[in-house]
Amino acid sequence: MLDLDTQLKNPVWYSLNETHKKFRVEYDGVQFYDQEVCTFGAFFDEAKTTNASKQYSNTTDSFFFVSENKTPVVDETKIALEKKVDGCQMVLNELSDVLITEDIVLLSDEYIDEVYDLVWLVMPGYYRRRTFELGNYYGIFKDGKLVSLTGQRMQTNLFVEVSAVITHPDYTRRGLAKQLIAHTTKEILKENKQPILHTNKGNLAIPLYKKLGYELTRDMNWWLYRKL
């Protein structure tokens, strides 16, 4: 088994080789998630991304390549770079003590539509209904509706990514996200795995993540491409 640091350098790749192997689609040594679940791709040899991206774009109008420091190469007559997200990876050092006062619910399949609607309300564009299949999702309900959630995305036998940290605009500034992140992190630690997360540089949530015990460790960038 590869060590944790090696896996974290290319988390999409190793997720697709372990926990998420059933979602893997491969073209010429470049790996992608099934586009119905997630539209992330990973590679080691950027020379192979040109042909692979053309084949993958036959299944979806847009997708991401995720890489620490390599730049994918695409056929610019077929595929356009919409934007590059300058991201970063954060890894838990030691979880801070957080008082959990809310009733946090493990979300079953019956909440798939509510999760989808809340994510698209707050962060539209990339989440798919079947993204729910990547890991556990936890939520907080107020007034009979789901108002805050967090989930798990990329994962291997060594790490699990905390993702989809979402709170309805009417329920922010109540500490809901803080409690959900802490709860999700604890659940990952129970599996003896390393909690990690990804965000964009300059995200206003980074100070919160740091207070919870996460540390910035490396760049992890997203190139969003769209089929012409």
C-alpha cells in the first residue's frame, strides 16, 4: 500500500483506484469519475490528457482535471478552459474541542433531492444527484427542512475528504457548519483514516478550518473545461 503523503499528492487518482474504483472511467491511462457521479479527472502524464479529455467530453459538457502542480493539455479546437481554480489541500492535525448542540442526522437516500437542492441553492454548478453515493452525508434540520449539511467525497483506505459544507443563507452565523465539520471529522477518525479537505485559496472559511485543527499542506488545483 502506498503511504498517505503519496496518495494526497493525487487524491482523485488514488480514490478511483481504491474506495471509488466502481466509479472509474479510464482513457489511455487517464482516470475520471463516471460523469453521473462526479466530473473529476486525474493523471500523471499530461501528454495523455489531450486524447483522454476528448473521449470523456463525449459523455459530459464540462469536467475538471485535478492536479497539484501539473497542467493538462487539451485540444483547444474541441475543449475550452473555462477557469482555473487555485485551490489548496488541508489536512487535520488535531481536532479542536467543539461542543455539539445540534441534532446531526446521517442522511439516507430519501434525502437525496433535498441535499441536491440545498447544494445547488448555495453552490450551483457542479454537484450531481449521484455525488451522494461517494460517502456519508450529515445534516441539520430546522423548521422541518434541511438547512445545513456536509459530506464525504474523495477517499481511499487511508484518507477521507470532508466536502459539501453548505448552509442555507437564512441559517448562517449559527455555528451549524462548524458543528457539522467537527462531527464528520470525528466519524472519519473512527475509521482510523486521515480527514482532509480542499478549498480555494482565499476562501473566507479557511480560518474556521484552521480553528478546527486543519492545516494548509499543498496546492491542489482544478482546471474546469467545457466542450465547444
